[in-house]
Amino acid sequence: MARNIPIRFLRTTRANLNTQQSANGLLQGEPYLVTDEGTLAIGTGVGTYVNMATKAQVDAIDAGTGVEGSALNAQTVVGFSLSDLLFTVDLSADETLKMTALNLLRAQRLLLTNRAFTDSAAGFAADTYVAGSNIVLPAAPAERSKYHALVKVSKTAAGTATPIFNLRIGTNGTTADTSRCSLTFSAGTAAADVALVELWFEFVLGTPPNYTINAEGNARNNLATTGWSGTSKQATNTSSAFDPSALAGNIIGLSYNGGASAAHTIQFVDAEWIP
């Protein structure tokens, strides 16, 4: 690869870059190689600059690994509150700012999901919180906000009660939180089975400031009319009206009750909050 005229970014340390920033010694559009970190920064004015994420940092956010990914999976970001990450991208912005915004949007997306892929212990004969279903609400629910979850559940031949999912909201992330809406499927039978259940809970504005929750669940299980749920594979419900305006920062999630004598296992749960 021939080089007629070498091109080099200005080299600096983070400390020196900050000194130049304080002295209004930067230039808009000027690139800087931060040698002690191996990262890039771009001047956006004489006294301002933005940092560029490395591919490893972006990959860590996508994969949920490393410092960035671990923080996001824990649903906390150092230096930010959840509400700080709720914004839109101005598509007319310059490319540097646009990429920074898009990276933060990816972080926001990770904050609004949760999942668990490890089999739970067999049980659920009583109402039990579903690990991996909990999500911190970044703001109070609005018109058409939705909680969506996919749950794969297996059962032994024990237990023939009606399986029930509860949508719970509160500060605990346990069954101590208030059940705001429930979905009850038809009773199971004394046969081992596996079901994939999709749940939707949608917030609908009624008489302000009150909302109701419209809920719908659909199940697909291996056995046609026996097993986890018998004849009906669908459940619907509408909650009573309540005011959700103070729920920012609360935890939304699921509890599950397989009924008396149930020996059920949650094989995975994949949950998301759609503001």
C-alpha cells in the first residue's frame, strides 16, 4: 500500500486533551488519538469534544459482556439514570454526534429487555416470581406502552390446575409487588408437556390519569388437548383502572402459578418493555 503523503491524527493523552479543552485549544472536526487509551476523540468546538466508541466497546454492549455489557445487563449505567437514555436521534446531526446517539440508543434497548435461559427448579405449585422477567421502568407507562414476554414452561404429569400468569409492578421484583393484571389459561391434565407461551400487556388510557391494562396470552404446547393447558390455548383479560403516573423506577415483571401439586419448570423467559 503506497503512501505518498502520510496522514496522522494529532496524538495526545487524555489529561492533555482535557487541558486543551479547558484552554479552548481544540478545533471543530479535528481528530485526536488518545494514546494512553487507544481511542479516538473529535473536536466539536474550541472547548468541547466527543469520544468515539471502539468496536470492542460496541460489541460488548451488543453481547452483554465486559464492563459496558455487564453494567447494562444489571440495568444500571454509571453516570446515567434510566431516564437519561430516553431520547430520539436527530438525523440531520453531524455524523459523529449521530453515531454517539445511535450507540446510546442501543444501550437504551438493552436496558428495556431481560431474559433467563437456565432451567428453574421444578415447582410453581404456588405463585412464584419468574426470574429474568423483571425490567426497571425508565418512565411512567404511557398510552400504548407494552410489556411482552415469551415463556417456555414444562410440566410433569403432576398437577391439573389452571396455569396463571400475573403482571406485577412494584419496588421489590418479587410476589410482594402488586398484581396489576392476570391471565388464566384452561386447566391442564395429568400428562407431561412443554408449552411456549406469549404474553402481551398493553396500557390503555381511560379517564385521566387512570389507565387499564389489556392482556392477551397465546400458548402452543406439544399436546393438542391435554398437558399444560387443555382445550383453550388463549387467555384475555382487562385490569381495573389505576393511576400509573408514579411508577417510574418501579420493577415490572411476571409471577407464575401452576396450581396445586404442580411440578413445572421455566426453561426460558425473554421479556421486553416497549415504551
